[in-house]
Amino acid sequence: MSSSTSTTPPEVRRPMALTMGDACGIGPETLVRAFARGEAEGCVVYGDAAWLARTARAMSFSPDSSRPVIVALDDLAEWEAAPRGAMPVLPVVQLPEDLVIGQVDARAGAAAFACIDAAARDALAGRVAAVVTAPIHKAALHAAGVDFPGHTEILQHIADGVPVRMMLANDQLKTVLVTVHMALRQAIDAVTTEAVLHTLRIAHQAARAWGVERPRIAVAGLNPHAGESGLFGDEEARVIAPAIAQARSEGIEASGPYPPDTVFMRARHAPPEHPGAFDMVVAMYHDQGLIPVKYLGVEQGVNVTLGLPFVRTSPDHGTAFDIAGRDLADPSSLIAAIRMARQLSARHAVEGELQPQPE
């Protein structure tokens, strides 16, 4: 199967896939809440119908929302026949009943991976319009023998290793990362001219696919004060600036490198008082790019994987084992991820608009 070709015509109505995430975390609760609030219409959950039904029974509901009926599908094609307001579940896994909520369990990690794998492969085949992933636990994945640090790397592997980048976004700020899940010492070495340039290409093409005709992309420096003319490091001049120059020669409106401690404030879009100077910021490593977005509000943050031949989003939080099973989980970030996936998939052509341009 080709990772870049869909087999379903664009006019065919398709659901969005929601993966259950780690069953011992808050993913199942947020999914139930999203359906109860009417925010997951047109979605199918890839998971365990019995586990989700058990989760729903343990939760309380206010008068303006009701406990969704869990409907197990025999086949994905049955999703439209589910009653309005129900939660259609494609039962791709069957979880053991003795799982303990809030604890790392290899069986939950294996099931979470199976759900991601099934949803991604259906997306590659054109059977679903987008994939929204609930949180997974890296320790549970590792215990299950899954040798990937997170969703981004799993999805990249399933899509035959296409170059991808992680973006974290909310209404005010979008950041795209050059490096993702690796030690900071390793991340510094991974910041190469080619890596920065490819990130700029992917970010540019993704923004254009969303309707931004000429995306303004700011590039953060690696060192304090963007190196202060070489006093605090030379990566800005030696590595990052050449990538920006090459991107600009290709028609990409990239600029920088800017001091990392101020560029995110300049890019923050909060009109009318503070219109953003940039459409997105390319950051060099994980925490540099994610802290500013999360500081503005985890509940509205959405993780987007750029470069895949299908749309993938996820909430901006983890499994929250400390509150799992206590009916305290806030579904806001999941709902934001569902909404963004709808918007992006509406613009996503069959050929895969989010794929990077050839070098």
C-alpha cells in the first residue's frame, strides 16, 4: 500500500477516527465527554467498546448532556447507521478487565498502539478523513515492546518513514519543531541546516494548504539572544541562517534567527491589541517550542503532525494518571483537536496536501 495515495474518492462521506489512547489514563473519559457534548459527531472511536461503556457508566452527567450510547460496529462502513448522539466504536482491541486505572500497564500500551496502527492504516487507505489520537503513555508503550517514543514517530513509521514535523497550536500561537523527542544534548546535534530547511518547507506547505497564501514563518535561534553575534554560540550563523536563506530563495517567507526569549511573544496573535507579527514559529527543540503554547492554555492546545499524507491531531496533554478514573478530566483540548481536524481535513486533497515538497 502506498502511504501517499488514498483509495477512496473525496466525494464519499468518511468518518474521522478517534483512537482510545491508554485505557488507564483520561483518554476514554475525554472521549465520552466529547460525545456527550455533541462535539464528536461524524467520528468513530478505535478501541474497546466494553471498556468505553464501563467508563461512561462510572461518570456523572449534567442536565445539558447525556451519557452516550456505546455502539460496537462490526465494520467501519456501519458508522453512519449508528443512532445520533451515540458513540460508534470499532472494536479493534479487547482489554482485560483487571487493568488498574492510573497505573502503567504493558497491556494498555499494546492496545493503544494497536488502535493507532489500525486508524492510521485506515487513513492511508482513505477510509477515514482524519485521525485524532487520545493520549498514550510512553512507559506503557515501552513495557509493551513498542520501540517508539511517541505518536509522531509511530505515525511516521506507519506512513513509510515520510518526513514529518510536530506542530503545537492554539488560536494565538503555532510552533513547529525541528527536533522532537530526544535528549537535549542530542537535539543540539540534530539541528542541522538540512533539518531546519526541511522544517521550513513542511511548515510553509502546510500553512498554504490551510489557506494562508504567503505564510510568515519566524525562526527561533538555538542559543540565548540567538547567539549574540557568536558570543554565545555560532549555530545561528553557521547552521540556521543558511537554511533561512535557502528557504527564501525558494519563495518561503522565512526570517530570523530571532532571540528565542522574545520571538514567541512577537508571533502571538491576540487581536485587536496584539496582532501577531508571524503566522508560525519554527523552534529548534521540544521544550523551546511547546512551553510558550502550553503556557497560553493547555486546554486549547492541539498537536498536529505535519508532513503525513493524512490529517492527524491530538490534545495537548498526557494521560494524567493522577486524576484518571475520578471523573475530573477536561475534554476541552480533545474537542479542540477534533475541531481542528475537521477544518484541516476539509482542505486536505486526496493527493495529500500536507506532504512536504520534494527537495
